[in-house]
Amino acid sequence: NLNAYVTGKFGDAASFNGSSSYITANTLPAIGTGDFGFSCWFNQNSGTSQGALFSTTTQWFAANGSVSPKVLMVTDDTVTKKGDTAYAQGVWNHAVFTRASGVLKIYQNGSEVFSGSYTDSWDMTQFGIGVARAFGSRVYYFNGGIDQVRIFDIALPQAAVTALYNETTTTATSPSI
């Protein structure tokens, strides 16, 4: 279901067409209500609207490219958490979503843009985990490139977010989080 590859932040990145290309994984550890972290670099094509970066059955993290592009979280097709800082389309941006003890934090380009309570369980039983596609009653595909996708079964502290944001082509192959 992958469209093609493009020059990424570090080497090649997956390129998604915004209408049918995505990646799924079904053999990841269950997140449930526990701590987790998700990190990726994304380059959303200019002029495109909302598209999922990472999703499960009913929850997904997205890049909302309409009017004032922001990273956000959607639950059951409703925006429930949203960053407060716009990002630029057509360039590489870094997004981190992490939960520690029921508190979700969203980071954009190394800076925290949202912090708030989030205790919902992540249900991966129906679709597993998707990259560049939201599952559920409405489907939102990402239009652009996604690179360096990382899923953690731990919460990521600010120091780890900073390390991921500041990594280089040399350190990207050997992270120590």
C-alpha cells in the first residue's frame, strides 16, 4: 500500500499519496492505558488537509493542514487534543506524542505545544497500527513524506524529545532513548 520513496530527513522516506497509500503493523506491543511515545518526521505537501500520521482503531495523531496547520489528536472522528503552534507545509517537521501517567504531551519541532489529561485505552485489536491512514468510520490519508517513525512503550521525557529532534544522519541509526 506504499506509494513511493522520496528524499527524507535522513536518507529515504516513505511517500504517501493522500488517497490510498499507508503502512500497517499488527505485531506491536499493546498500549492500552499505559505510557507510550510516538515520534516521526513529516513533510506534508502544501495545500493538503488533515492526514493521519499514526493511528489505531479509534484514535489517531494527525497533521491538520487546513488553514493553520497544527498537530493534533482525534478520537472517534472528533479533535480532542490540539497543538497551539502552526507548522509549515512543504518542509520537514518533527512530531512527538507521548503519554506518562495519564498526561498526553504533544511536541512539534522540539517544543511542547499541548499538555493535558488523556487516559483512554489504545485499541489495536481491529486494525493494528497504521502510518499515514486513520482507521474507523472516516478514513484520512496523509499526503506527503513520513520518515523515522518510532513507537515506544515508554513515555518520552523532554530530554528524549530533544535528542530525537536534534539527531543527525549519524545518530539517527543508533538512538539511545
